[in-house]
Amino acid sequence: MLTRMTTDVDLATAVNLQSPSATPRASLDCPAWNVLPADVRAVLSRLRDTQGFDFLMDVTAVDWSAEKSPRFTVVWHLYSSTRHTYVRLAADCASNTEPAMPSATGLWPGANWHEREIFDMFGIKFDDHPDLRRILMWDAYPYFPLRKGFPLAGLPAELSDPDITAETGTGLISAPMAGGPFVATPGGPMSEAEPRAKDEAWNEQRAKPV
Amino acid sequence: MVTANSELAYDSKIEGDVIVTRADAAINWMRANSMWPMPMGLACCAIELMAAASSRFDIARFGAEVMRFSPRQSDCMIVAGTVTYKMAPVVRRIYDQMAAPKWVIAMGACASSGGMYRSYATLQGVDRIIPVDVYISGCPPRPEALLDALMKLQAKVKREHSASKLFSA
């Protein structure tokens, strides 16, 4: 236990040395800090080079919904192959409408695809990213599917190939969950499990939501 | 496979070296028994497709063992798996590259209807972009189900008026 404490104190010193404004972040598992976007790269670099956190496990993002500000948070998970522990960093994007964040590709080449996925799903731009394109959807896809405002059923759009669209006359359609429920009753067992959708289909009884 | 085919009766004692039949019967017989698949393996159904090709199930019994991965040399596209909207134009383009006559088997729930993927990213049935001849239920279907679909497709091919289409086209 003592070693664990000293380790965390060392970590806190390392983070605060690089980013005095960093604050501890509520966490149930590993040590975590909130840092400013401007300090992210320096803190990541220091954790990697002086504290042995040599592996970037994951980069992901959170959309707290359009009403909240700051709306977008980017989260990094680092793993140390010598300590066998994790550390988490989180940074809020300054802008709610055009979110941006410094890229970690200069520190870990593996961050490249993680950041492209975040860009694809949330629309967060990564400064200095060498190849910031969509990775799952095609380049012309007009939406960011993991944003809170995007409906589970999807939104109509064009296919990526205009020739095929012209020939088949088809495109993306909204596909609502039909014939649910797909969860148990609220408060019952499994009620916290995903997906939480009830029957969202539109039909004679229920009009299509606008 | 041995089938009773009254259209193609041949008795050498009576007819010598001459076989008399209808063009439809001969063409359909050849087409149905050399149905070369274009394996469009997109998800887990493709594993069952591979099993169907292996010795235990042996799709070669139906003359369909020639998986060519080349649309020019194939007759039947087997769409095995989830078709995403990103993949849909590719599937259609490969179908367009296949030489006629050509058929399509939609293998499994995803290819038939989108399956459990009621989602922004998944095509809700491959029949939205290409004409499907046989649908197979299951998630994934067993190899026997694929062989059943192949036999259904052979039966369908044997009912076609191939000769008139051959000369009108």
C-alpha cells in the first residue's frame, strides 16, 4: 500500500510539474487528472519519458450533450509496462461548436487511428495530425454519429458513390428499432444495459419523429 | 447429384450417337450444375460459407466449388455477411462486373434484411442495391442451409426460359 501511495505522489508531482493547473479527476480505478488542452502534449510526454507510461492504451472522447459547456472531453489512457498500472488524462475542448485538441501522434504513432476515429465519430479536430480523415465512415458522410444529438435510428444521406446512387436509386435510411422493448422494465435487472431503446418504429399508430 | 430428368432421356440403343433435347433443358442443365460462386464474404457468415466448401459439407457435390474471387468468371454472388453503407457501392460494382447470366444468394439475416444491425451504418438488406434470388435465414445459417439455397437456386435456374433470352439479347 505504501508503495502505491508513493507512486501516486510521484505521478502527481510529475503531472503538476508539467501542468500546474492540472486537477485530480474523480476516478474509481486508476489515478486521473484533468489538464488543459495546451498542456496535454507536455504531460503525456513527461509521463512517457520519466514515469514509464510507455503505452498509449486508448484515446477516446465524451459528448456531454449540446446543453453542457464544455461539451466535449477527450480522454487518454496510458499503461506502464514496468509498473503494470494505468493512468488517465482528460481535457475539455475549448470550443463547443468547433472542438479541437492537440494530437498525440508525435509521441505515439498509434494515436493516429484513435484520433481519426474520434474525428469521425465526434467531429473533434486534432491539431498537427498528419492525416486527419474519417476512418469508419466515408469522407463525404455529413454527420458525426456518436454526438448526443444524432438519433439511434440514423439519418438519411447519400451513398458514397453517385453512380451507384443513380443506378439503384437508394441511399441511407433511418432504421429505427422496431418491435422492442429491448430492455427489461426500468429499475429491473439489466435496465442499465445497452441498448436502452424502446420500440422507436414509426407506423400507422405513431407518427415519424421530426 | 443424381436427379430424374425426363427432359434429357438418352438411350444409346435407340438413338445411337444422337441426343435430342430442348435448348432450354440443355442450357439450364449446364448452368445449374456449374454454378460458380462469387464469394462476397463480409462477416461471420463467410466462415459458414468456408465450411460449406470444406470436405464435411462439400459444396462441390453441387458443382459450385469453384470460388474464384473474380466477378468475370462467376455466376452466383453469395453475399455472406453484414453489408455496411460504405461497402454497398463496392458490392453493387462487383455485381455489375459479373457477366450475365448471374444470380444472387443473400446469406443470413444481415444480408437479407440488415439483421440485428438497425443502425446508421448498415444497409437494411442487400436487395436494396442488387436483385436477390434466394434468401437464407439464420445468424449465421448452417452450411446445410446454404446448400439448400443452392438447390433452390438450381431449381429456379431449371425453370428459366434460357434459349429465348439467349437469342433475344
